[in-house]
Amino acid sequence: VAQVQRAEAAVGKTSLTDAVARNLFKLMAYKDEYEVARLHSDPAFQQRLRDQFEGDFQLKFHLAPPLLSKTNERGELIKQTYGPWMLSVFGWLARFKGLRGTAFDIFGKTEERHTERALIQDYRASIEEVLRSLNADNHALAVDIARLPDQIKGYGHVKARHLAKVRPQWERLMQAWRDPIQQTQAA
């Protein structure tokens, strides 16, 4: 982000830096199984539930664990309902977050994780390419490119659907970036 800030300073603006900071964070902060487990096993989360609900309530979790779930006709994981016993599973799983990205990370081998990690690299490569020829005339197009991840929402198959819609737009904007005549037209 500091590299973007330095390059954009020459243009006298900050919107590209803001967009890159927000969207790179968004891409890097994806919710994997370890993070979901950490969030649900956090004592503060459980206290908020007790504060919000009275009486004898029971938690049910609607999840589609990639290693256990069946798929529908479109190949999307089907959510299943799990009871309150999942809180202990979440606590156990959260302790294994140190496995993230290692050879022992069984969740890291899924297509979804590979896609999320590749997306970070693709985004960084696009931003690095943009910075090499950033100027006042193409700044608006650079910001449009940097904001593309804003359109990638959701998790699992929902995220994959949004990404499939963004990819052609991403390619079109990068092609426009590479063609100086199109740069001002695309923005």
C-alpha cells in the first residue's frame, strides 16, 4: 500500500491508495474454516448471545464443511444443520489456525482456498502493473481496477459466482490499461 501511496502522490490524489488498502485487506481477510471457528468460539461472541437472548436457547449452525458436505446439481456445497456441540468443535479447530497455509492444512487444499490465495496474487500483479504507468490521465481507470474486489461478495459458491462475473470486467479493464487509447474511454 505504501508503494501505491508513493506512486499516487505524484498525481496528487488518494483515492487509489484508499481503494487498494480496502480491497487488498478484503482479499487477504477471507473467512476460512479456522477464522469461522475462532469467531464462534470467542467468549465475547458467546457472551453477546447470552446478553441478547433470554431463557433456555439452543444454537444451530447451518454450515457446508468442504470435506463433509454433499453437492447439489450445480456442484455447490449443500448446507447442513449442526447442533450446539459444534461450539466445542469450533474451539478445537480454532486452536489449529497455525496450520493455515502449511502442508498440514487440510482446508488449504480445497479449490476455494486456492482461488482465494490466487486472487490476492492476481490483484497485487494488476496493481503493480498499474503503478508502472500511473498518471493523471489514467488515474480514474486505475481506481476502477483497484475497486474490482468490491464486487466479489459472499462465501463459497456465492463468492465464486460473483468472481465469475468480475473476471471478464477485470480482463477488460486491464486490456484497456494496456492500450493508452482505451484508458480514458474505459474510465
